[in-house]
Amino acid sequence: MATKDNLYVQSLARGLDLLEAFSMRGGPLSLGELAELTGLDRSASQRLAHTLVTKGYLEKAEGGRGLVLGKEILARTFDFLRNSTLIERATPILEELQKETGERVDLSLFDDVNIVYALRRQSKRQTYYATLIGRRIPTFCSSGGRAMLSKLPSATVDDILGRSQLTPLTPKTETRIDRIKEKIEEARTRNFAIAEEESLIGELALASAVTDRDGQPLGAIHIAGSCSDWTKSAFAKRFAPLAIEAARAIGGR
């Protein structure tokens, strides 16, 4: 990415681009594939990949064919989680919430056009990838994202939606701006948002925003259940008060 920022270190950015390429395609990647995905020439990809292997951020795949992300990536994840006071406060609250609800509960973090899952307590029936920390989904179509957007001024909401790629995750993902705004306004009134099969088929997800002392969104508490077990109205009636209470207990400090 070209930039006029004099403090921007292009070589470091290229190394991070190489790591981010693994989000675009599953499985081991060859040097040629890394070059293709990043737009770098093969020689630059080789030098960067060698450096990242040396530092432990990339590893040779089993059998020596291609590269995969290295275990040092997990060490940085540990550092992030260990140093977050928000996650530390949220952990015991989510544990109790999961016991009380019997459903999957999550803490997501606000990251502009995306939300990022930082804590996940799963129930008995889950899709593997959907329960992993670090998963990102668009803010506009998630219950947690809409709950967080409801805490922002309308101009900020318009800016975020304007920069969002309104690509549906499922056939039921709402991508019409007017309807998304209606759902955000509904969340502003009710203090929670609910999404039905918008990010995962068969899933109901309800969320309430975690805010700081100034009312700015930091993250959201999610409770997710199965459409085969709950109607949307029954799910909201049962779990909205619990999500709101948990979000208030974590935030505002």
C-alpha cells in the first residue's frame, strides 16, 4: 500500500502483508503463491519468508511443501490477551453467563468496519471455525457490531457503513443500508441487537455493547443459540436482560 507517511516502514509492512496472506487461502502456501497474493516479486517474498521463518512467525509445512503460520503468532496472541484489562474483567463474567444460559457466549472487540472475537465460551453444538478467537466478521451484519454502532453518533455510523464492503455472509445477511440503520436504531432503543442467520446459517445471535466511562463502544457481549431451539422473540425475551447485565458489569470503568 503506497503512503506518504514518513514514519511508515515499507519493509515491515511487506512482512506483515506476507503473514496476512494466510487469511486469504487455507493450507500451506508456496513462495509463488505468497508472491501472487501480496503483489511482491518472488525474490522479496523469499527474503521476507526466510526472515519470518527464522523468527518463528512462519514454519515449513509438514513434508516440507510450502509454509504455514508459526507458533510465535500464538505467543503474540497470548501477550494481547494477558495485557487486556477488559478481557481480564470479562472472563469470569462470561464463564458465569455461559453456565446460566447453556448457550455459546462471546466477547467481541470493536475494530471499525469489523468486530474481532476475543473470548468464546462454546456450547455443545458449534461449527469449529465459528468458535475460534481472532475471527473477524463485518460490523454491519453482526449483532455485536450493530449494538456497538448504536452507541456512536449517526455521522460516525454513516462513515463506517460507507467504508464497509456490504458483502453477505449468508443468503439472509441484510445489506440494504436503510434496513441496517433501522436495526441500529432499534438497538439504540432496546440496548441490544439481534441477528438471525446473518453470519451463520441456523444461528440466532444477540448482543449488548460494552462501553467505557464516556459511553464509547469497546466491545460487545454475545449470546448465540440455534434457530431449531428458539424463536427470535423467545430468544430475545430470555437472553437480552442477561446480555445487557453482563455488558454493564464489564464496561463503564
